[in-house]
Amino acid sequence: MRHHFITLILLLSLGCAVSPMPVLHPGLEKERFTRVNFRPQNQQLYSANYLASPSSIPAGTPAKITLYSPSEIHISLNGVEYTMYPSKGSAFEAQSFPVDDAGIEAFLAKYFIEKKADLKLESLGPPELNEKVSSGLQMIGMTKEQTYVCLGPPIQIDNGVPTILLPYEKILASDRWIYPNS
């Protein structure tokens, strides 16, 4: 018994990684497509893209959530595994993903679409900017919808309101979007 107790203390002192507690929600595991361009940092994604990172996963990429938890979400994008973490944008921002049914549905709608055709990039704004939108290069003259696809959700809207728990529609209704640089 003493041996097991010492082993447990050693494991705890070495900082064993604790697996995130998965949240179950109907339909999480189904195949979908990205609504936004993602800017990964290695195999990590954040709830708001950091603009210092180049865009490398275009909107419309096949996606599948393999684990959803309050602290991290595992997403397979085009068959490559990534882990999304909540962005830390202010001292007041919730540091976890929503876990209630409505919050999970809002999260899914913010980042994903059901069918690739639902992206409708050609109808989001000036067609001459579609290539910039697809490549993640923001330009003056883009509509809100084009900017959203191009850069993903902002970290805050208006006067510092964090977006991690806000739905897509609430973000689009705002006129001031704040993105982190690094």
C-alpha cells in the first residue's frame, strides 16, 4: 500500500496531464466544413485567430470534432488533428467553451457549416475580393461576412465584449471587431 501511495505522489508531482472531460452532444461527431479560415500555430487553434499567424486552413475544409470539452476541442481538419483552445483576450473573458446544448450549437454555427455549398463565398460581397477572403488576407472594402470568413471570429466586439460565448449572428450584428495580433 505504501508503494502505491508513493507512486501516486510521484505521478502528481511530475505533473501528469489530466485528460479533458468530454461533453456529449448529439451530432458532434458528424462531418462538416469550416466556415472560416483557420490560422494554426503548429497543431493548435484558438477560438479567435491570431493575425500574426499565416492563414493555412481555408474555409470549406472538411472537419470533424473528435472531442469537445470546456477546455479544449479536438478537431480533424482534412484528416489532420488540431486542438482548439479558448483565446485569452481580456481579464473578464470566460476561459472555457460553452457546454450547454444551445452554447454548443452556437459554437458549431460560428466555426462550421453543414455542406461546403453553404459557404456561398461568391455571394458574401464584392467578387473581386473572394481570392483575398479565401487566402485570409483582409482588405478594406470587404463585407462583414467576407471579413468573418477571412479572419474568423474576433476575440472581442464593441467595447471589449468577449466573443467566446457569443453566437455568429450577434458577432455579425456588431460594428467593432477586435482581433489579437500575437
